[in-house]
Amino acid sequence: MSESCKTYHECCLYFTANSLARQINEMAEDAFKITGLAPSYAHLMLLLIEEPGLSQNILSKRMNLKASTMTRFIDKLMQKGYVERVQEGRSVYIYPTENGKNLKKSINQALSILFDNYCEVMGEEFAVKLTEDIHKANTILKE
Amino acid sequence: MSESCKTYHECCLYFTANSLARQINEMAEDAFKITGLAPSYAHLMLLLIEEPGLSQNILSKRMNLKASTMTRFIDKLMQKGYVERVQEGRSVYIYPTENGKNLKKSINQALSILFDNYCEVMGEEFAVKLTEDIHKANTILKE
DNA sequence: GCACAACATTTGTATGTGCAACTAATATTA
DNA sequence: TAATATTAGTTGCACATACAAATGTTGTGC
């Protein structure tokens, strides 16, 4: 462990990463209210709008979620009429509907609001750098 | 948004932070098996061993969890005989039992294993720096 | 071409977590 | 001091998420 750490809570990536996720989730839920979707569903819709026809398998890998969780996410988005499933063999490919595609604008708006909100408290430079580093860590951890 | 970002998924702190939390949780669950506790319970026990007698309110603030979640965590830890509640007025103070205190060694061991594991993939320097930055972000976000 | 392995998805179940409404204790204030 | 507001904790409910087992599909070796 790093000698400069006062407590384990500050120097364990597990503790700090979870804490950050909970705090930023709170901000995100707020910002994404205008889309009518929870932030994680909005994230998924964005992936699908950018690249329609991804399989559930790929989607779960992209979002670091388990396949079973993805099934349930897609169920919800189908209920709302934002996506449709196309089964081919053992894979299921997901396409956004017209209504789904129309979400793009408000999702981007929400992202922008969220970004402004956390930059306001953390400073843009630090926020951008932190996000890049976390992204880098994610990439490494995925092997 | 930062111009250097290829996709929103890489430059939104919400997306990246959640992804990291899920990945590191997976590693942590593994490492903490030797303690017989889920990582978050271990975290809580560590706080209590270091500072016995914290109120549930304080505990939930320290861990960035809601009070209701803390009630349930403490319920579980009581069932296992690791902590006891002492009500005083409207506050409830939590103390580790002897059995609870005895967890300290294996929790520290698990922390050490976890640390080694993520350092092995990410490199120690990067991991320590990242953890510090995330901790800094947490502190700022708590206001 | 059949038996079996590998893979994608689904479903049942369990746990973590939050919100809103509730209870109980304390503080404020008229 | 009675009435009201604030605070700490609990409980009922909802949802996110994982794991394990089940289902259905494709590929492989014989």
C-alpha cells in the first residue's frame, strides 16, 4: 500500500471507485430526467443509435454488464418502444426504433448538462483528465 | 465536451466511473472471499474497528450510502455477530464485537491481495495515482 | 448424421441500493 | 409549555445487477 495514505478507505481503488460511482450517479439521475430514461438506459440507447444492430452479447461487453442484465435492459426498452429485437440463430440483434432514434437530442443535452454540472464543482481540466484515466483503467482491466 | 473524445462513452464520467466500479467490484468480491464478507461489509467493519461507536448517520455519510442502506448493512452484520447497536436518544451507535474485531487481519489481507491484483494489470504507479485522484473527486463532490 | 461441446440468451432467485412514507426523539418557537 | 419543525432511524417497495441453471442454437469429431 502507498505510504502516503492515511486510511485504507482513501487508498483502496475499490472503496473510492464505488463512492465516486454513487455520487456521480446521483448527478446523472438528475441530469437525465429530461430524457425520461435512467442514465444507464440512455447510455445503451446512445450505443444503439450510433451503431444499430449490435448483439446483446456485444452490448453487455461494451457496458461491462452481464448478459442477463442486458436481457432485462432490452426488455424495458422494448416495452417503451425504443428498440426492437431481431433474432438470427442464437444471437439477438438490437435496433433502435424511430422513437428510439428521436431520443438522441435529449440524451446529448442531458450529457451536456451533466458534464457542466460536474465541471462546475471539479473544474473542467481535472474532470476531463480523471475521465480519461478512468477510461484507460477500464480498457486495461478488460484485458 | 473534450474534443479528443471519440465517443461519449469514453468522455462521460458517469459511464466510465460505473464501468470501473463494476470491474473493480468483481476483483474485490474475489479477493474478499477469505474474509467471508462482501467487500462493502468489510469496508464498514474496517471503519468500525478503526473508530468504534460511530453513528449510523455518520457511517452512511462516510461510505456515501443512504441511511436506509446503512440500516440494512448493520442488520446483516448484527446477525453475523460482528457488531452491536447502542441506542442513545435518536441516534444509534455501532460497536464491533470481539468477533468483529478479529476480522481485521483477514480484511487487511484481502485489501492487500486486491491491491496486488489490480497493480499487476494496471501498474502500481498508475493505480495509486488514479485512486488518489478519485479520492480527490469524491472529496470535492461531497462539498 | 449423431453425440457432444461451445455459445447466446432467458429465467429464477438473491442481494445492494434508493426513495418515500413512517416512527420516535429532540429542538425551536410562539 | 404546547405546537411545530428538524433529525435519526426503520420499513415497504421498486429497480439494478449478478449468479446459476435452463433453453435453444450452432459447430465439431467421430
